[in-house]
Amino acid sequence: MAATAALLAVGGLAPVAQAREGTDDPVPLAPTVTSLGPYEECTANHCLPHGGPGMPGRFRFTPNAADTDVTTYRVQTPEGVHTVSAAEAESFEFTPSSGGSYFLIVEAADWGSRFGRSTRFDFKVDPALEHSRWRFDDGLADPAATVATDSGQGGERHDAVLHTEGTGWSPFARGGDQDRALLLDTPEGRREYAETARPAVDTSKPFTVSAWAYPTGTGDDRVVLSVPGRHGAALDLRYSAADRRWAFGRTAQDAPGAPSVRSLASGDATPNVWTHLVGVFHTRHDADPSNDTVQLYVNGRPQGGPVVLAEQAPAYEPWRGTAGLQFGRGHDDGDYDHYFRGRIDEVTAWQWPRTPQEIRRMVEVHRPDGAPAFPLAAHWDAADTEDGRIRQTGPYPGGEMTPSPTGATLDAQEGSLVLDGMTGHASANGPVVDETGAFTVSARVRADSAAMADKPDGYRALVAGQRAGTEYSWSLWLRKFSEDAYVWEFTRTSPGSGGATAETITVSSDERAVLDTWVELTGVHDTVETDGTGRLGLFVDGMQQLPWGPTDMTGVRQGTGVLTVGGAAEAAGTGTEHALAGAVRSLRVWTGAMSPHHVMEHVVPEPQ
């Protein structure tokens, strides 16, 4: 359809003169735009969605029959302007990044680089690609169930049969206490897994798989998902013990002894925490295997660049796995192996490579009713003690918190851990979440103004933090600026060469901290609403604090040591580094980044 001057102005392309001044040579007329699939042009009464995000569409541009000297085309899309040669116009490719309405505005140019009238081609992208999905919540209604339902959309369904001893369902699921996960607790001599009857994806074509994994054993390779053939696996998502990292790849050929090519995570895997994994196999939608790639994403972030399979294995071919999708076991040299130990949840498979923007949002988990899920990873409440230690009352396994021999006392009547500001602190084994992903941490604290008055200006008192060597991967602080001026802080660090800190990002409270009263101090690390590695947020009694500076991280450190409340013992044993004078009632850590609304709903306690 030819666009009018007004339409061109709206589209951002200015109308042009119809002939060169002083000649009768007209500029090109509006070209014809033809879809080569999968998208179709919208009409006044018909506009059905096709394709999907990340699925490229191909279009052919042909000049008007009256034009014989067209050399190039100018194409405007919602994402930019492209110049296309006449040869390239035989199959112009455009890949939408999300669902919704799109357009192409195309102009032809002649040998004198004069652009003429334009043609506008409108089409709609389907936001919901066909996929298979296993939530593993079947055990909620029937703990004796042995089938995990495929609740995906479109196409063929692929229910998975559980092969476990006893219950195959765990209440420690990624969706929280109203969810279930696939439980694969495989000690020596037992082999537990689940499988579909047929492959859920054609592994010779582009595909994406995603899963949440909670490994409890990392002494050997542990496979999360695989699709076997006769000898190897055409899809392999696993923990690699030799590398101590997550990996995604495939066997180069379905032949004895064929090598495996993998995309490796950039950092070590962390056991006993939920981690989000995505594997993408991409063929660039052509028949040339030399540009096929595999790419691993961890917690929504790409791990290095795509790995070109043919460069790593010259005999590589995009072969098709013939067995069903395996949950919790791999396949190598004709045998099943590397059985997973732990929990697997929220598995999805698409017959298409999803875009990085879409993958970043996959870390958000929602319950069946649409509510976001924030499972509580750990909860220490000073009112719940045993033998002088604070019990971990969250649903996941976790160690008790032990107060220091001096300077820390438990007040049973108040239900608090009282710290003297000199030697008092408490600690538990950490970490309790994968800190390269999204998480929320909150402590209920009361600072003692009389004791803090003796601290020098600039002093930082640690409310709670996760150790990472001599540093903290995350930490909540009370900072003293002057005699009567204090602020709350939430800090994250990223590692540099040799273990040194390369970056420290801090969010401070925008008003002075109030001492001698109970405060709910909450820090949020959000990996979704940012183009970097993460973004920090701080809340005081549920009120979001306006940052004074940048809050985006370019890298994050994963904690490896103890989780500490009130400071950490110095090596000399003579005092406590960053000692807090006051009391702490509770410390909680959730998987997932809470919004301001959810902080008020899930974190801030009811008024006493």
C-alpha cells in the first residue's frame, strides 16, 4: 500500500520530490513488499499474529514495473533504518524482539540515490510460541502421582513419567510452599530420573530449554536435561565437575566416541541453592552447519559468547535425538549416566531460539494464579533458639546461627540477639542463594545510640552480610557520619583479578537512620530490570530509598564463607570488625527480587 505524505511523516521518513529538477526523469514509485514467511500483512479487517519473538521474518522487495534503475532500498522498522541492496532485497530478514504489532516502511532508490514513494507493510507477532512446560506441581493434589503433566501451549503434549523410589515431589520448590519440584535424591546404587516418551524438541532445528536446578551433590557430573540418541546426547544441560561450572552443549555426532561441545558458565556453580539455567541451540535458520552455535545462560545472563560447534568439532552435524527428554540423567557412549542429585523445577522447551531479552525475564517465576513467587531460602528468628543457638526456621535445609562466646546474648523475653558493639556477633554457614541471580534480604534491627556514640565518624557497623574471603558479597550496614547523623546502606561487590574487589555499589537511605527503635532493613538485588549484571535497591520499613548514585552492577561476587550478623571476628581475636551495638530480631533471605509492593506485602511486619 502506498503511504501518503502524512503517513511518511508519522513513520519518520520525509516525502520526496517526484522528479529531478530540470528533467523529466521521475523518482522510483512505491515498491512491492512480499512476505516470505512466517508473517502476514495486516488488512483493515484481518490481522492474525504469526511467528514469535526471536523468530526472523523474511521479506522480498521488488520495484514497480515502471522502474528499471532501482539499485537500493531504504527500510524503516520500529528498531531502526536499514539500507538494502537490490540483491539483498530478494530476502530481507527482520527479527522481532517481542510480541505485538510491527511495520516495515520501504522506499526504492535509483542510480542517482534518489528515494521515491514508500510502501508500508504492517504485521503482528504472536507473543506465545508453542512450547512444552513441566511445573512439577502434580504432587500437590496427589503425592502418589508418578506423572508430571506438560502444561505448555500448542502442539503435542509430552507428559513425563517419574522413575523414583518413594515420592518424587519436593515441597522445597522454586515457586514456594504452594508448589512442588521434581525430587531426585540419588545416592549410590539408586538411579532416579523422569522422561517423556518422545523428544519434546527436534534437536536438529533451533531450540531453547530452561530449568531451575537445586543441586545437592557436586562431586560428579550432574545432568539436569538431555535428549539422547543411540550413542550421545543432542541436548545436554549439566553441572560439569571437572570445570566446577554449569554447561550446555551437545555431542558433535551420534557416533561412538564423538566429542561433546559445550558452552561453560563464567563462574563456579553453587550447590544447595536455586539457579536458573537456559540453553540455546541456534542454526541461523539456514542449512549451513558451520555457523551453528550453543549458548548457556545462567540467571538470565549469557555466559560468554555463542560457541560455534564446527570450530570445536570439525565433524559436527546437527543431528536429531530420538529418545524422550530426560530429566536428571545424561547419555554418553550408549549408556545413561551422571544422574542428578537435588531438585529440578519449572522446565520449559521451545522449538525456537529465544532472545536475550526474553531469557532475562525467565528468571521471574509466577504461581499458577499469576502471583510472583519468592521462596524463602532461609530465616533466622532470635525468638526461636535451641541450646543457645538461633534455629534456621525457613523451609530449606540450613545451619543454625551461633552467637559469639562474648558480646552476644539472647534476650528470650524480647526475642532478640543483643550485641555489645565490641566483640558480639553471630554466624551461620552460607551462602543460601545464588547471588549472581535475583534475591531479597531483610533484617529487623535496632541500633543503640548510646553505644554507637563512642564510635568514630565514618564507622560502619555491619547489620548482616555474606562473607566472600576477606570481603562481603552483599551486606547491610549502619554508617555513622557525625555525632548524630547515621544512614542505612545496602552494598554489593564484584571481584577483580587476584580476588581483589573491582567494584563496590552502595545504596544509602535518603533520610537519617533512626536509632533506638526497631527498623526493617531490606536489600534487593534485581537482575531483570537492568542491562547490567544487577541493580540494587534499599528499603527502610518498606519505603524505597532514592539512590544518591548509580545502582547497576557490572559484575557480582558469589559468597563462599559464613553469613554474619553484627560483624565478623578479626583474625587476632581481640575484637569484632564492624561491630554493631544494638539488637537483631531476625534475618530472612528470599530467592527473587521483590518490587516495592511485594516488600510491603511479604517483608514488613504488622504493627505491634
